[in-house]
Amino acid sequence: MNPRRKFLGRAAFIAAIPLLFTTTLLAQYDDPPARVARMAYMQGVVSLQPAGFDSWNEAPPNYPMISGDRIYTDQNARAIIQNGSTDVRLWGQTDVTLTNLTDQYEQIGIAQGSIRVRVYGIIPGNTIEVDTPNAAVFIQQPGDYRINAYNPQASLVAVNAGSVQITAPGVNQQVDKGLAVQIAGNNPVELGLVGMPYFDDLDRWSIDRDHHVLNSVSARYVSREIPGYDDLDDYGDWNVTPDYGPVWYPRAMPVGWQPYTIGHWAYIRPWGYTWVDDAPWGYAPFHYGRWAIIGGRWGWAPGPPAVVPVYSPALVAFVGGPGGVAVAVGGAGVAAWFPLGIAEPYVPWYHCSPNYVRTVNVTNINVTVIKNVTVVNNYNVFINNTRTVTNVNQIHVTNVNYVNRAHVYAVPANAFASGARVQQAAVRLNEQQRQQLAAAPVVVARPPAPEPARPLLQPRPAVARPVARPALMTPHGVAPATPAANKANLRPVVLPKPQPAAMIKPAAKPVAPNLKPATPAANRPATPTQPAKSTPPANNARPTTTTPETRPKPPAQPVKPVPPANNTRPAPPPETHPKPAPQPTKPTPPANNTRPTQPANNAHPTPEARPAPPTQAHPLQPARPETQPNNAHPAPQQQAHPQTKASPNQPKAEEKKKPEETKPEEEKKPE
């Protein structure tokens, strides 16, 4: 065997060992979480109340969010919180708290307003919980969920795709795809079936967002568990390089730009100083992967796409010691750093274990595509070193030849610690100062500056919501939306078996003007048929830790039995015959007695059970990527409102025409 190939193969084997056990191993040492949420999108006035503080502040874009962080969107504002494969999309006047955010547990609280929770995948063993003022909603499958909190005694849960379990005093109910329920009261709580609300601007915006995520080119090269990977499509280009594999290059950057120079440093526990970039794409490339000058320009190389990477506050190396390095710039110390190159070791400046150091490097370096034997050899030496030490302070990097060290960037130490914009506070280094910093030691296991007394954020007065944390319903009763009041280790691992969806009774009185009571049969979706599987394309696999979306169970006692075989289609009527006369008194046959033509990729479950306004065609949910062939499948387009009589243009059942192929979603959006 070729020695080079044998060596690289052994390196790939070494790198792959810890990947399947990332979150479990980190939890054993009380290390920082591997997953962190992101303030992904903002429009209008969006305010942030950080965990542990009682003040509202301006919410910066790309701000990393942790357990206890709270967001409020003002009137006509909107925002998106991303966490792994979950998007929480907020509409105006909405109050949301990330009550708990760990590697296995995501507890979201909505005290007021409307959200659409889009779950693209759930890691086995993980829990996603949404608490409202009067009920706790457990998301059981990947899907699409609309949740409204009208007031402390009224909520709505609409399941466009997927399945949830709702718990509240006296309530333990399963709600399946195509159903909407209202929750009224506090104790006792009354859960009632209502008709699916018509699409509004939040729904249409969310569907557009799905198109962007599900059609992302970057998903071929980046783990789908990295927040913001789809933003890379709009601001850069991919190129597969011979030495380092896939590399992403940002477009239209100013002359002299380098990574970690346009933004500011914030202090976020437990990591400490954390980079917050100003660019709309500036999250994934600054907390995952590595940067290097490749082909004469800065490019970003991600980690292996098939694993869940461990988040880092910034993949840089600080030089000097605590308090900065004294250089001849007015006699003041500076804080200086440079971006880590491909496969260079990242040794954190916050508390962690050697196992964490190993895992955060392995999951962010795709060593299997690196062809430079020297780089791979140095990488393996470092990884093996993390296995032999018992303390991070014992890890040595003095023998590392950092390729980006000449690109050191410095700001005054007080500007660094105060969260100032680094591009405005940058120190202009002369050649002597640059050489002095280049020769200074790399900081290992020590913070670059002391912790500030308050969050490095801009205060925002006169926010419409009080700073007092809201009280929400949880499986353990009503509790404030704080991590201290909701211990993550008390999360319900196994919920009691719920009542089936067929047992839901119609709501006696709607809690909102746009809601109407619905009968169980009228609001329940027909059993979908199984389309043929399509072959997934290469290099577009979802992470191995996610599970494909499963199809909800069909309701008991459907309105009309499904034909015994679904592999045949009724023959279309001869073209020479005119259409039969309409039969207004004859009910429309179920839409699932025919099988729709499967589109080019596996379609994502769509909110087909939601009735559309009489003057609008029903929009479809965007297609799922080809990598999840077992997802729930869309019902045929001609499914009608449950209580609507047959259309005058509908042919008889025995002469029903073969359904047409699904058209692109863009043609089916409402006006």
C-alpha cells in the first residue's frame, strides 16, 4: 500500500474515534455545551435580556444565545433564533425565553405573541419543549409547528407537519399533523379542537425561509447542525481545493480584510470573551472550522459535514498574557490575536477538560480531506497529546508553527474588555511592534482579560415588556422562565402515554377571533400515500445524529376507507368524451385514493390540512432535501376543505383524471 495513503487513512481513523460520543463525553467533565443558539435574523426593534440580568438591551446580530436569554420583538418586528436543526421564528410583539439550552434539552418559553418552530431534525434522545402560559408542548418529530400565546389563559398549537404531546393540569394529549387545538384556562385546562387558521404573514415568511434553508448549496459541505450555514450561499462561493478539500471564500471584502476584524468581543458565560461578527454571514465561519490564505485570499475550511461540531467562542490564538502585552503605544497594554490556520490546535482560555480540547478540535477539522502530510502529522501529535495529559495547562503549543501569526491584530486592552468595535479601536502596528507580538507566547488556558462587571451590550430603555421573568406552564407546574427554576436534569425523559388524537373534542368557545370550532373528522388529515424513494445525491447527507422525519399515524375511522391497493391509478377518461356533469350533492372522494407523482427530491411534509381562504390557492410547504427519504409525504394538491362540497368542476370518482405532477412551490404561494 502507498505509505502516504496508509498514513492518511490512519489519521482519518484516529479523527473519527470520538465523533459518535461527543455530547456524552463532554457532559462527564462538566464542560461547556457543544451547542449554542444564534440570533440569526432581525428586522425592526428587537431587544435582548441576557441570562442573569434584569435589563433590556439591543440585540446584536450573530449574538450567541445561552440558557436564560430572553428576546422581545416590538410591533412590526421579527426575528429568528437558530439552534442546530431548529429555527424559532418570532413575529411582532412576541416574548420568547430560551429557558434551557443544553446538548440534549431545548426548553423554549413563549409568554406572548406568535412563533413558528421549524424542526429539520431531532438527535435521538434529545427533547424539544415549548412552554406557554397554560401548557407545555413536547415536539416529538421533525416538522412545522405554529404556537400562539394570546394571554395567560389562552394558547394555540397548530401542527402543520410532525406530532406533539401537550401536557397541562388534567391534560395529556397527542396532536398529530393537520390538527389545531386551543388551550383555555389554567387549572383546570380545557383543550379543544379548532379549524386550522388561515395562513398569515408569519406563515408565508416562514415558508420562504424554508426554501432558503432546504435548497442551500452549503449543506453539501457543512454540517446541518451549524447555525447559519445557509447564509454562506448569499455571500460567498465554494471551491474544492486539492490540499484542503472544500473551502468557502467570502465575496466583496474590503482590501486588507482578515477574519476577526469587523465586530466586537462580548463576554458570554461559560466561555468568557466571545467574538461577535458584524457580517450577516458572520456566525458559522467564526465559531467552527478554520481560516487560511488559500490561493491568495482568505478562505474558510469547515469540519467534517457528517458530525455535530462543538461550538467555540472564537477560533483564534491570543498572544501575550492577561492584561495585554506592553508595547510602545502610549505605554498602554494591548490585546492581540490571530486566526488559527487549518488543522492548527485550538486550546481554550476557559475552564474545560483535555477531552473537550480534543473533541472541539476533531469536530472542526476535516482531516480526511487534508493532503498535506506535515499538517496531518502535526495535528495527530497534538490530538495524541490531549489523551496523555490530565489538565489543560499541561498542553503545550510552543512547537506549533502558526501560519497566520504574521496577521496579528491588536486593540488597546481597555477597548477589548469594554466591547468596542475592533475596527475602530485597532492599533496601527509598526514593524517592530508586529515582530514583538509575533514573538510573544500564545496564551493557553488563561483569559485574555478580566471579566467585565456588566454585559457588553447597549442598554435599551422603554421596552414594552417588563423585565420580570414570565411564569409559564411546565411538566412540573407553573415556574418562572429561568434555568434556576427549571433544572435541565429534571426534564421528563419519558412522558406518560397521551390520549390519541382521535379523542380530541371540538372546542366549546374559540379563544381568539380567527379560530373556529372543528369536528374531529373534519379537521383530521387523510392517510397519506407512500411515494417512491429517490436516490439522494452525493455530498448532501444530513448529520448521522439526526433522524428522518416520520409520518404521523393515520387517524382511526377515516371518513372513507382507503382503496386496498395504492400501486394502481384510475385510468383517465377518454379525451374525446366531454367532462361529466357535476354532482353537487355527491361528496368529493378522498384525495388519497390516488398517488401523486413524486417530485425530483423527497418533498417535505406540507401543511396541506390547513384550509385556505376561498379566494386563494393553498400554498405548499417547501420540499425536504433529498437526504431524508422517509419523511412524511405531501397529500395531493386537490384536497379540499373538510366541510366544502364538491366543486362544480370536479369529475365523478369513477372518471377522475390522473393527478398532475406537483409544480414548484413558488407557483402555489398565496397572493
